[in-house]
Amino acid sequence: MAALLDRLSKTRGLPDRIFLDYGPEFVARALDLWAYENGVTLDFSRPGKPTDNAMIKSFNGRFRDECLTDANY
């Protein structure tokens, strides 16, 4: 994840803040170190509160239903 954010920051710039859930790819020490070194705040949703990131959960579900499912068949 940190390597991807490094590449994106070269073309898009660095965000002030990244909103995350507690997925294993987001709680890694490498991501925490990357954020610290780049002055980016990692803002985690509250555990067990899917309404904190309802918009992205909705987008991911719709994207999966409309794009990924069709690609698999």
C-alpha cells in the first residue's frame, strides 16, 4: 500500500488525510511509517461502525456487482 501511495503522490500530490478502516492492508507498520514520513494523517473509522465509511462501502459493492462479477463470467 505504501509503495502504491508513493507512486500516486508523484502524479497527484500528497493528501492531508486518508480515511481508512481496520483492514489488514491499512494497519501495517509500513503504511504508518509512510504517513508519518510524508506528513499525512491516517484517520481510522471506528471498529464495528460501518456507517463511518458507508459511501465507500456502497461504491465498492456497486463496483463489484456491476464490473467485477461480469468480468468473471
